[in-house]
Amino acid sequence: MTVQHFTPEGLMQPTPYHHVAVGTGTTHVHVSGQIARQADGTAVAPGDLAGQVAHALRNTAIGLKGAGASFTDVLRLTFYVTQWSPEKIGDLMAGVEVVAEEIGLPLPMPPASLIGVEYLFEPDVLVEIEATALLS
């Protein structure tokens, strides 16, 4: 295995992600910000944060697979969420949980950051997800 995820004793717990990832591979895979769009550009789950998170993660899985990787190879995930407020965490995690088994996303997730932004590139886009993976 090229990536080991863990949370050392002394770091905040519980969290829905591990705090540390150690990669030993040599090929870096970067999946650009994925959103809730079908391949033809059709919007998925307008106005529904949980639905958009689930579909953006599905698209991230497609990007990883295209490079010969999967979520087990992911070192880091970054979630960009528009108009973030702490009350939205339930919807965000619902989107993660509904799709995790389907796409092979381990729970807890790899190290992750959630960054609140005012606006993404189109007004209906509520979330964008980036992934960095390492292959041997």
C-alpha cells in the first residue's frame, strides 16, 4: 500500500477524516476540482448540498480511476463550499456517507480540509472537491 492514513494520539478526535497520510509512491495524481455535473454538463442536485457532495465525489472517483488510482491512494481531499456555515456540516457529511461505500471512500476519510468560499465559478455550484493521490 502506498498510502497509510492515521490519527496520532493527542490530535482532536473524533473527526470524519484522519489527520495524517504518509505516501511512499512515486507517481502523483491530482484530480482538479470536481463538481455536481454529468459528463454532458447537466447540473446535478441543484440547491442540495448533500446531493452535490455525493455527485462531486462520484466524479472525483472517476478522475482517480482514469489515472489508475482509487480513494485508497488519496493523500488529501479539499472541499470548497459556498457560503459555508457550521450548520451545513450535517448536509455535507450526509453526502459523503451516502456515497462512500459505492465509490470506495474509506471512513474516516483521508486527511481533508473544508474551505468556505463566497462563490464558485457558477451560481448553482455549492461544492467543489479536489483530490491528491500517490501511486507506487
